[in-house]
Amino acid sequence: MKKNILYISDMPADVALNAAEHNYLKLLAAYVPADLLKPGVYVEHIEHDDWCKIYKLGTCNCKPNITIETAITHIIVFKLRWRNK
């Protein structure tokens, strides 16, 4: 079954257009089980490394910590931790 995802970001449009190149989106695709997220609104918390190129309007080149939670009840449904922060 095909899933439709609306992704809203605070990145500039030219950076967001290269979304497939961002490491954190590759990590989400690789580690989040397809059946985990039911239809709804979720908030992603992406904790990039200090040296990540995303801070210089480049594409993410680090392995960020990622947390996904429900938007209204703030229940954490997924966590991916590479380091303690």
C-alpha cells in the first residue's frame, strides 16, 4: 500500500528539494517500520551533530538522534539513538 506523507520543514526550498540526499531521511526510511505510523500527525525531533552540513544550508551528513512522537498527546512512537545528547 502506498503511503502519502506531507513533510513540512523549516529548511530553505533549495535545500528541501534535495531531501533524498539527507542522511536523516535515509535513516528514517531504513529504520522506521512501515506499519508503525498510523494515519495522523507526528512531530520529528532531529538532533544533528554540531559539525553537520545542514547548519550551513547543506544536506545532512551526520547520524542524528531521531525521535518521533504524536503531535497532540506527545507519545513517543519511535527513537533512534546513535549517541547520548
